[in-house]
Amino acid sequence: MSLLFALGSNSSGQLGVGHGDDTAAPQPGVTSTVTTVPTLPAAWYKLTGGGNHAVALTVAGDLYTCGSNADGQLGPGQSSTNRWTPAQFPGPDSSATTPRRWADVACGWNHTLLIDDTDGQVYAMGNEAFGQLGRTQGPLSHVSATTSPSLTVNPLLNHGRTASKLPRIISVACGLRHSLALDNEGRVWGWGTRRHGQLGATPVGQVPSSAATPHPIPDLPPVTQIAAGQHHSTMLDREGCVWVLGRSRHLAPFTRQIVGVDWSTRQLALDLPTGVTIRRLVSGWSHLVVLASDGTVYTAGRNDHGQLGQGTTEPLSMAVQVDLPGDPIVDVACGSEHSLALTAGGQCWAWGWNEHGNCGQANLPDAPVPHAIQLPARSPTVHRIGCGYGFSLLSIE
């Protein structure tokens, strides 16, 4: 059985522990007890969250949510108030005899994206004041808690293709108020706020504040991974290069730049040893964390809260390795301004912004030096890690 622990910001119940108090000590969510959720699966696939809501995806494709639903970010048929304990997400049609299974999930500040595991369609729910739900008709507002998720991306991506030739969406990512989707052809689609160029180049002098219709982001080679920050988007291409779009002043200079456009698409300077490749790319609001194939971790970007794990608060324009002794790292995650790393031995390192205890340190505003999160269980092994903007989620086995 898998236990789910949470720590950090909890004003809307996003930790799922039944109250609204922040906590620096990992607390078991109610989904950690079989008596509370008899159908609890054996393993979690992805743990993530937004500003005040949390979403957990199981290996079987079931979805659990908790926290704020003020903008409908927890889905249809739910109360518009806070949900203090996790509950299974019923899907867009709660009357269906077969529950819908999900392949991926991502959270913005107050919106959520889901990929249907059957057909690769994308659903969106929550606030859309900046077009981040991708709806092409009607006023930009928010989808209420009683409204079904409104976005099916694939039909919007046809561009003259027949339905049988539509690309399948395989991954989604959310920035603060923009959305990304990666298809199986390596193309990245974007929608939502674009004022800072996070959705790619536009004609010089013509940068609309938002784009409600998903569109392919230009000037990119085929991509394998996507991530998003507060005002930027980042991608890993098939050649192993990291690209950054939008406002990222803490990440310049770069080794290469696509010029002639109003907003630059730039490549991150990252010097890996010969034969070492990038395994995973994640992003906070203004910093990047890169997991290399040899189990090392590199960080770059803003660092005023120590979110780069270098023991200082100086920003880094080039990615630098983080000193993480012991077992190699197998996974990384970012909140808005804090970072997590999971070792092969099941230990979780944390560093960065700690105002709400999201790094597991009591009475410290920041934790610039990586430290191991202490868990209450006896000899626990962390199996999965994830972050909301100001909180951390750990799956224990």
C-alpha cells in the first residue's frame, strides 16, 4: 500500500489532511488509510498542484483532488468551496458506467489540464481569464464547479487534417496562466497568456496579451519534454538541448538564439560530461532543474530563496551541478520557488523557499542548502515526489 504525505501551504486544504493549517512536518493525507479510501491503489503515478489545489494521479489512471475549487479547478459537479480531504475526480461525465482514465495532469495557479488515456484528448477546468482553458468561443471567464471541462484539444489542432490523422497529445504542462501540450510528433501547442513571449514568436510589435486558441509554437525542433514557469515555457528537444521561451532574464546568456523575432527562443547553457544526457526537465516560476542520466542534478535561474540549492541566493545564468551526496537522483520536482530531488534509495532532498514549511524545515523562511526531509514513518522509502506552488507531496511505500 502507498502512503501519501504532504507538507507546506494549506490555507485551502490542498494538503488533504482535514484542516487548513500549514505544516513543516510531513502529514499523512486521508488517502493514506485504506479504511478511509477502500479502493486506494498501490501506487501513485504523478503528484502535482497549483496555487491552492492538489491533484494526484494513480498508475491505474484514477485522479484524486483536494484544496480550493473557487474557480472550478477541481472539476465538475463539485462544491465551489474548499475540499479539505481528497476525493476521486469523477470525470466530465459522472454518470458514465466506466470511469474515465487519465494519462497526465498539470496545474496552473487556478486551472487544471488532463489527458484522456483512451484517445489523447485534453480537458481543462478552472479559471480562464487569460485564455488558459483554450476555449475559442464565449467570453473569457472561469468554468464554474458545475460546468463540464470545456476543452478537447485535438479537434482544435487539425489544421486541415482528417480526424484519423490528428496528433495524439502525450504530455501537458501549465505555467501561472498559460498552458502547453506536447503531441506524439514532437510539436508543442500553447494557449493562454502570452504577453512575455511564453507561447513563442509573434510579428514584431504585435504581442497580444493572450491566445485563447491552442496553436503550434513556431521555431522549435522536435520536442520530447515540456515544462512551464511563471512567464516562460521550456522544452527539451530530441537532440538533448533545453529551450526557453518568454521572460527569463535570470537565464541569459545562452549558447544559441533564434533571432529576428520580437521575443527570443533561446537555448540554455548546460555543460554535461561526455555521454551524459538529460533525463528530466522541470521548472519553477523562474528557475529550472535538470536531472541528468548519471543521477546528477543541475539548476539555473532565479535564486533569491535558495531554490537553486547552491547554498547562496545569487542567480545563475548557466546550469550548475547541485551537491547532493549519497545515492544518485532518479526524479526531481519544482514548486514556485522550491525544489525536490528523489534518490534511488528513496530519500527526498528539499531546498528553496520554505515560508510555509514546504521544504520540511520549521521556523525558517528559506532553505538554500539541500537537506533530507524527515518523515514520521519508521524507515520509510519515498517512491514518488511532486509539488504544488507552495507545498510538497511525497508517496511513501
